[in-house]
Amino acid sequence: MAGQITHGVQTGKLTTSISTPNVASSGVIFAVGTAPVQMVEGGKINEVVMANNYAEAV
């Protein structure tokens, strides 16, 4: 019997000529969620809302 059980997943490292970036100038956050719609009074229900910051989200 093998000393290590991987359950079908195996990882490893290989040396390549591709370098990884040290600094990222931007990032993308994509979040999808739901809210308790039974508590909404006059708000947007079943409409897409884009919020760029916390103040726009609440």
C-alpha cells in the first residue's frame, strides 16, 4: 500500500522560463450574492446592481 493517499489529486512543481509578476497594478473582485428580499421596502428586487464601494452597496 502506498504511503500517501491522494484521492486522485496530485500536485508538483516544474521549472519553467515564465516568470511570475511581483506587483499587480490592479485586481478584479467579482461577487454574487443574495439578500433577504422579504425585508426590502421599496428597494431593487430581481434587478442587477453594480456597487463600486461599500457606500453604494448599502
